[in-house]
Amino acid sequence: MKTKSSLSFLLLLVAYLVGSSVFCSCSEEVHDYVDLGLPSGTLWATCNVGANSPEEYGNYFAWGETEPKNDYSWSTYKYCKGSSTTMTKYCTDSYYGTVDNKTELEPSDDAATANWGSGWQMPSFEQCRELYNSSYTTTTWTTMNGKYGRKITSKSNGNSIFLPAAGYRFGTSPSSPCYAGSCGYYWSRSLYTSNSGAACGLYFDSSDIYTGGYYRYFGDSVRPGRVLKDKFI
């Protein structure tokens, strides 16, 4: 009887665990991430959305859009009426369009969340800045499997991530992205509040790395962060 009871319990436990894992896999994709020991606790993904390895470029997204496309311009941008002064969402100044004072992407407009699940998010402007803060990390222009990019290494635990220099998409996409191999453009989820036609992002090349504002219709890379308890830990 003890043997049967133990076996029944184990079978029930296995069934429960299998059922739980299936449920989780349906609601959220599993991707690797790295703890760089940053003050915010941000856990950075090891590859871009649309990529299968750290050095692959992955997909390109206009800010606030969740699918790649063939034409990156104001005429195809989801949240405007054809120009930088006709924004229909995420706007803080009437000069640029309809004001709603939204300055952070909602989950439905976040390419990381939409493609990888609710456990992932595009980083904020502050988290992008933290990534290359010399108090916490070192950044090095290098190659990985033949692709140029920046390796960002934690000063506290030695862990690192590699951001490929994927360039960006502009207009009708050519056979290869603009400046691929020379520089990288990565979106944050934060609006560039002094110009609602632009959003904040991370930029780097062989000599420098910094944050700035870029027109929202550009096709840039997305490197997600891990979200726990509805926020970065």
C-alpha cells in the first residue's frame, strides 16, 4: 500500500509539474539572460529580438511597433499621420500631434513584450545609461564570431553581454541594414520628451557609446531586459 501510495503521489506530482511547465511556455518564451550586477538589478537578455545567438542582428522595429517591415518611414509609421508633427500616441507637446502625455511604451507596443512575453521588456532610458556607466561596467569594441559590436562587462561580477553593431533600417530596406558592422542603434521604451517625434535609444560605434534621441520611424534593434514582479528588480 505504501508503494502504491508513493507511486500515485509521484505521478500526480509529475502531472502537476508538466502541466505547469506547459502553461508557462505558452504564456512566455524562454530566453537566456545575464545579471551584470547593476544597481537596478536589470537582467539583460543575451541576444536581440529576432536573433538566435548574441552576434546575430535580429529584427528591426520602428519605436512602438512590434513587427519588422520593408519600409521604415513616416508614411508607414503606426502612430502618426505621415509626419513628425502628427503623432497620434505618445506625445507631450501639441506641436508634434495629439497630446496624451504618455512617455513610456505600453506592453502592447513594446517589441520585447509582444514577441517574447510578459516577462520581458524594452529597457528604459535610465537603464540604457546604466549599462555603460563606467562605475559599473567596461565597454569594449570587439568581434564575436566575425561580427563587430560592443562587449559590456560588469565590474562587480565579471559577467558580460555582447551587442552586435547591427546598424539600422531607413526607408525601403536595402539588402543589408545601414552601417551594419560599424555602429549599433538600440531602442529604449522611453519617449524623447523634448521632441515627441523621437524616442530615446542607445548608440555606439568603435569609438564611443552613449544615449540620444532618434526619429521614431527608424528601424532599430531591441535588446530586452528581464522583468520580475512587473518591474526590473
